[in-house]
Amino acid sequence: METIDVAMPYYGDVGMMQQAVRSVIAQTDQNWRLIVTDDGSEPGVPEWFESLQDSRIEYQRNEHRLGVTKNYQKVLSLVENPLLVFMGGDDVMLPHYFATVRACFEQYPDAKIVQPGVQVIDTAGNPAMPFVDQVKRHLFAPKVQGRRLFGGEDLAVGLIRGNWLYFPSLAWRSDIAKKVGFPDDLDEVHDLAMVIDALCLHATMVVDDTVCFRYRRHAVSHSSAAAASGRRFVTERTYFTGMIERFEALGWHRAAAAARNHVGSRLHALTLVPKAVRRGDKSSVRNLTRHAFGNTSTH
């Protein structure tokens, strides 16, 4: 049985991180290895990991703050086993997560990525369904009962229209994850970029409706703050513009059109305009409206 590497590039709340680690330890499938690269400086964290006395857990505190993407790149470089999960330090695996994703890979041995069923929770750990997740579920995500294989241009088109994935819940074949890696200059969208890069290399993805992962949605997370200010959408605009030519070179003309239109990204920006107006934040209003209504070919 293949060992699953759980790569956790950690920075943030200590209590949530400890809950995340305990959820890995509590898996029914015990053939795993946990790699934590700590990009923070909270006291007591190294000692807590030492107290676990579990040889399957590898903990490192970064000497200097690396930031989001470089910490992901570091933890990826430490992966050794055939299967991989990039788990958030604030998310929670249900006990059957490993068993579920392993069954997907066994049924579809050529698949490179698995998206299992996800429950969204709030900061307090309660089930939640904020607007962004309602849009993901009802407007962009495919309707799957059971288990289904996706790939190619069809999947790329769907994800570019609206990224319905929950990246920390994805299970990967480590070979494709290492091959595509994390881009240096796309902090806010490196998760989508990594998946799209894999699809461009003909990777396929299994979608399973078994809910086995809890994804924590924060109102004040790094990604939420970047979206509220409009900074995230500057990065997304750059990314989508760059992908148009790449998709055309692959002959994926529908995907190129989706990148040109990026409907979901525009809609997301538009929903944040009223809050920016209420804050009196003219810079954010300008960034958000420019992204929502602007021409993709201009920067």
C-alpha cells in the first residue's frame, strides 16, 4: 500500500493547526507521513510536535519567513512518497479521508488528482455556506453522484470559468505535483495554476462525492484580504491573460475563450464592490470594478 505524504506549509493559528494534525493521526488508514514546514514563530510549537513522539511526523521551522509560495515549494521538495496532499494548517480531515482518496486512485490508476467531497466550516468549526461557496457548488461545480473521471479541455474550461476546487482537500500523484510545481509569481492563484498546468500535461482528475474533508473558510484570511483589496484580481488578470496564448497553442480554443472571459473571477470581484464602497476604499473599488468590467488583454 502506497504511503500518503501530507504536506502542511503551516502559518497561522496554533489551535487550528493542532486540530488539523490530530485529524491526520486519527485516520482509519494509518499508512501516512506528515511533513510540516512552519513559517511562523509561535512559542511552544516545536515542543508540541516533539511531544507527539510519532516517527511519521517531520516538523521543521523555517529559519526565515518564506511567504506562501516559497513555503509550498519547500514542503513539496520534501515529499518522498507516491501520493500527496497539501493540507492547510486550519483544515480538518474526517477519519475516512485517506481511505476515500486511495479508493479513487485504485479505481482510476492513471488519474493524477482526486477531489473528494468537502464540507465548508467557519472559523469556529461550524458548518457554513458563504456566498462564494454557494456559487462554487451551484453555478460552477459539476454535478457528480458517486465517482467520475474528468480531464482535458472540458475540465480546464470549467475551472477557468469558476474555480470550484478546494485545493487543500486534493490528493495528488506526487510525480505530477513535482513536475508542475508552484509558480513563483502567482501567490493568490498558485493553486489553480498548478492544477491547470497538470491538465495541460494531460492529467485527469477523479471527483468523488464522499464528504471526507472539512475546509475552513475565514473572513479575514490572506486570500480574503487579497480579494477585498482587489490585489488578488490583479494577479488573476495577469494569469488569465497569459493562459490565452497557451491554450490556443494546445488547440484548446474554448479554454482560451474562458480565460479571456473569466466569468467567475469577474463575478467574485463584482460581489466585493459594495463592501469596498461602504469602507470608502477608492483604490479597492477601482481595482475591483476594473477587473469585473475590464478587457482581459489590457493590464
